[in-house]
Amino acid sequence: MTDFSHMNEQGRAKMVDITDKAMTHRTAIARSSIFVGKKIYHKIVDEAVEKGDVLSVSQVAGIMAAKQTSQIIPMCHPLPLSGVDIQFDWQEAHTGYELVITVEAKTKGSTGVEMEALTAASVTALTIYDMCKAVDKGIVIGQTYLVEKTGGKSGTYRREE
């Protein structure tokens, strides 16, 4: 027996029953980043990467990933997403440039949308790596984390940075 909600009475994994949970507006903001050298930075900004427009393609990949989260994370419920927005912010770093990826996901439902935002941020970073690896395999994907979530029984969470 366990108090962990993803375990059944036999101590085995289960999908949490959300049947009786209230439908509320829920949002989640997740962040990831990717560190690139000057050469890749200029190729991305100048849209000179041979595989195409890196930011547009990775943005679409992130949105697609958010929509497919329950297909790849075993205990996630399929959610009717009402919106996914992915934004990019370049910052100069000591060895090149950091591209900060911020994802906001929204739903009206009985369970949170954190995993969709985190999945979108991760896949966006992975797509950038995939599109640029021919130029430099030394690209580094940074930390991926939840910035904020709203809605549901537990209310609002904001990460202290």
C-alpha cells in the first residue's frame, strides 16, 4: 500500500483516476535552453541552416509534441489542449549564445498541463539540435523545468529563480 497516486493497492503503476476532479482552466509554463557557438547562432538567425528555418520547424515540432504527450509519457492523460505558445529569446553566453525556449500550454480539464509544456520545451530543443548537428555536434541542451502552473486543486505554483 502506498500514498503515491500512481500506484495501485498492489504497489504497481496505474493511471490516476481523475473522474471526480473539477474541470478548471489550467496553464503551465516550462522552459528549456540550448547553447550554441557563434557559427550556429549566425546560421540560425540568418536562416542559413541547410535543413531550413530552425526556429519555425522546432516551434512546430514542440507544438506537435505537446499534442502527443500522452502517447509517449505512459501515465499522462490525453488532454484537449486549448493553446500552446512557444517563444524564443537569445542571450549572449560566455562561449557563444543561449537560446531560451519558453512554452505556455493551456487546457480546461481535470488534470494539469505541466507535462505537455515540459514535453514541448524538450522536443523544441531536441529539434534545434537535430537541425544543427551537422554544423556542430557540441551543442548543449540546458536544464528543462516548470516555471509556473495554475489551476486545479493545488492552485498556483511559481518557481523561485
